[in-house]
Amino acid sequence: MQPSASRTAAQRTLVTILLSAVVGWGLFVLAIYTDIVVESGLTPEQLYGVDRVDIVRPSKYLIFAAIALVALTAVWAKNRMRAQLASGSPASRLTPAIESFAGSVVIITLVLSAIMALNVFMSSFFDSSSGVDVVIRVLDTYLPIVLFTALAVTVLLAGFVFTRHLPRVQFVDQPAGHESAGLADPATLAAPDTAGHTGAAAPATAVEATPDPAAQRATALAFTVPIVAVAAALIFGLIVYDLTQNALPVWIWVIVQAGVGAGIVSGTVYAAKALDARRLHLSRPAGASVGAKNLNLVLSIIFAAAVTLMSLGYGASAAEQLRVNTFLSISAYASAPLKEDGELDLAEGDEFTVMINGYDLQRNSDVSVTLEPGSTVLLESEVDWEGYLGGEASLPPELESGEYNLTLRAQSASGAELEVTLAVTVDDGVISLPNGMEASTSDQAQQIIAPTLGWVGRDLLPALLMILLAAFSLYVTLNARNRDAFVSEPENAVADTEH
């Protein structure tokens, strides 16, 4: 290929990448428009509240198509320019520049794929509701995560692992195994000295770096295993969330982190195997193998840091569970103005709502709101896993005139019985709150409770396992990444000096 033809091919490749970016931009704008179309006519409560309507948003697939188009085009461009460089023919200076540019675009699309997968995962906690349709859940959440994960794996393998290997040059005055990593055009090299002397212009031969199947397989696994492990852990967490309709408890986080950590450790081990295979193949470690090694090092550090922070947070939360600062309140409001004398100017159709909330209560204990006299139960609820309480109820319609008490009963974290009463007066259909709109236990003194086996297993142990998991993953990955070679290598084999 002549330099002019090489430059033309590089220019066309660059134009193709840029056109794919323009088309991707159009798909992104179209994705935003489809969200507007799908959500038109729906109220905020139907979109995000308790009355949420289950929707499959095409925008996720359009954004996936945009990223996939740019990513796969960049992979094609990178491999095309690499093949041109590997041909040994004179190449334009634009060729390696386009290859580097395409590689940068590939990396950017990989980051975008990871961000989108995490965005779908995190947004699902806010969009989910009880009774969600399984098919819609799969199409709107699980399948997009799988697609973005598959795209990341495909781009990594096609762009960095299974690529054309560039030839290396070996000069005649160099011992075997000390090849130059550069490209050479044999026609441009000087002929040997007739006197048999070798010098700066010594002849050279292009040595094609043949790929080693074992190293390629290990490198591929080093890239893919951590990514697949992260995706599997995220989907597992979503399934648990859908089944329990709760934010992930600490023990579920431990299981998710264990899955991610296992993937990173496995990826590091495979990366070390790839480097060993390269050494045995009498070649320098390929860029993909070193990249997989460094990628898993970065992932292990990020993973250990994130898990350590979560461990510190949950450890502090576990200690806070021993401090009891119970708060319990009952309040009332209406969709009507409150007069200066405390009466509510209720019109026909207006509702009088009773609201309860509290914290540092007995976990999973029963809570009730009754209307006295008559012991009419207005609300029965349960304190959540973290000791928090919230709920609403309405007064019965057409109450007879008289004095009433709204009584809220619950248990503190120490097991003490708590009772809060809000006075309500009804006079010929007019409701008033003589003692104010809220009653609470805000004057309760702080207490400390003794640690129990239940507290250790429920609060402290998961946090401890997190910090142990972070330490273990760092120990294993650093040892696997920097293990000594136990195989005999030829004297002239090149040592791995990559860090």
C-alpha cells in the first residue's frame, strides 16, 4: 500500500468514526424524545409515586444502540489501522494517529456502557413498586443491564484481546529474545557491511509476533470475568429487591460484594496466567495482557476502597444501634385551612389525615393507632428493619360530636412500651385540635442498650465481613499479580518489567 493510499484509507476511517458519533448523537436525542412521548399524560404519582405505572422505556435501548454503534465502529477502525501497520508496507503518519484515536473512543464507550448499566441498576430502586409486572421488569431493567454488559465484553475482546499482532524487528547483532518493539520496512534497512562489521545500519528482519492461544484465552477471561461478575451481582441484588420490596439489607450487600470480589480475584489470576504464558512463548507480554493485569489491579483497589467505606458506614451504624434515642409522633392535617382558633374549615370531600412517624423503635414490632372512645383501629403497621416508622390513616366520616383521642402505641428499641395521644374535638361536624396538630415523645432521654448476639449477627458481623473481604481481595490480587515465576525460562527470555 502506497503512502497516499494509506493516508486515504486512514482519512476514510476517521470520517466513518465521526459519522457514527453524529448518528449516535441523533439516537440519543431520539431517546430523550421517546421518554417525553411515553410519559406524556401521566401524573408525577403515576411516574414516581405509589400509583406508579409500569412502563418499558425505549430510551434505554436507543441509548444502547448509540453507544454500540460508536463502540463497534471504533473497534473496526482500530483493527483496520492496526492491520495496515502490521502489513509491513509504508504507512501514513495518519495511520497510527487514527489507531490511537479509535482506541480512545473505545475506552470512552466502555466507560459509558458501565455508567448506563449502573444507572439502570440504581434507578430501579426508585422506580420499583410492589406488584410490578415481571415481563416489564425484565424488558425495562434486566435486559438493558445484560445488553450493556455484553457490549462491554465484546468491545474489550474485539478491541484489545483478539487483535492483529504487530511485527517486531530483530537486528542481527542482538541476541535472541531482545527484539525491538518497533515496525520496520526491510527495504529501508542498510545492507550488511562487506567487511562483516555490524553497525547502526545492520540488517534486520521483521519477526511476526504470533498469538499464543493459551495467553489469549487467559487474557480474555481476565477482562470478562470481573465484568460478568459485577453484572451478575447487580442483577442478583435487583431480584432480591423485587422479591422483598426493601432496600438491600446489609447481608445482601455482603453477598453482592463477595460475588464482585470473586470476579476481580479470578480476573487477576487469569491475567497472571496470561503473562506467564507470554513468557513461556518467548515473547514480551502483549499490551492486552498487561492491560488486563493493570485493569484488575485498578478494580481491586477501587473495590477494596468502596467496600472499606461501606464497612466503616455499617460499622458506625452498628454501634449507633446500641444508642437509643427514641422518637415517636402522631400528627394530623387536612386539605383545608386551619382557623386561628384551631378549627379546620372542612368542606364536603375534604379529608382529615392522621400521620405517624418515629425512629429507634423495636425492629419489626407492631404499631397501632386507635380512636378512643370505642377503640376503633384506624391503622396497623410494622416498624421496618432499621427501626423506622411511617404511615397514614383517615378519620371515619361523620363522627358524632364529642371529645376523642388518637392513640399511637409502639415499642422502643429497648422494649419499653410507648404511647402518644393527640386530642381531637368534633362539634357538629367541625373538627378542631385543642392541643395542637402534633403530639410526640421528643422529650425522651437517650439510653444505651447492652450488645446482644442478635445485634452481633444482624449489625456488627456483616460490617466485619466487609472489611475482611476488602483485605482478603487485596492480599490475593497483589500476590497473584506479583507472583514469582516457578518455571525455568530461557536465559535470553525477556523479563516482565511492566508495572
